[in-house]
Amino acid sequence: MDNDPGQPNPIRRLVQWAITPPQSYGVYLVGIVLVYTLSFYAGTMKPKHGPAAPVTAPAPPRN
């Protein structure tokens, strides 16, 4: 029987390529930039509010 698996799948080849030293530095930096960009974008988002409720007059103080 032949147990030769053939070529590894594309995801495994990509991971093996990305963990080699020169590429790993670039992948790390791209990951940091991506996390920073997404967190900055999420921090600038404003929540959607419904229509403002009418302001009621304050009740007179109780004695």
C-alpha cells in the first residue's frame, strides 16, 4: 500500500509558508494593523438611538 498523501491542501501550504521566519514577521505586522484598524473603527461607531423623549418639567419638591 502506498501511504503517500500527495500534495498538502492549500490551507496547510499557506500556513507553512506564513510561519517561516521572513514571512512570519510580515504576517504578525499585518495582524497587528488589522486588529488596530478594526478596534479603531469599532470605537468610532455611534450607537443608534430612538427618537428623543420629550423633557418633562421637574416635580415641585415635597415637604
